[in-house]
Amino acid sequence: MFANHSNRHLRESAVQRAVHDAGRAAGITRRATCHSLRHSCASHLREAGTDLRTIQTLLGHKDVRTTMIYTHTVDRGALGVISPLDR
């Protein structure tokens, strides 16, 4: 795909800049960072019903407690459970 293998990986700063620019272009007023994108993705997965262990694997966390920090805002207890019949 690439003629020169040294160009194969994006520099971290280029990715950070792209996320920042995309956030600004989308009209997001808060500072958009790679970390906030990662956190948002984990939260949306949790809200969509993805189990915590799957999210843990996707994020590469060794300890599920770290994953719980990312998703604490969506833990709503029994009232947040959606019946499979309602999907």
C-alpha cells in the first residue's frame, strides 16, 4: 500500500491534530482529544448494551476497574436495563 514503509505510521501529533480539527469542524465547544474520543466511544458502547468485559478487551485494559472509570457515567442501575424484547 505504501511505497515507503517509514510513512506507514502516523505521528501521534498528527492524529491529535486531526481529532482536534474534527471536533472544531463539528462545532464541539469542548476541547476534543484522543482521550475524550476514547472515553466517548467506551461510553456509547456501554449505553448500547455492550458488556463491560468486551469494552475492557477493546480498550486493552488489564483491570476491569479501569474500564469502569471510562463508563461510570452510564451506569444507571436496574432502571437503565433495556429488555431484549424492547430492542
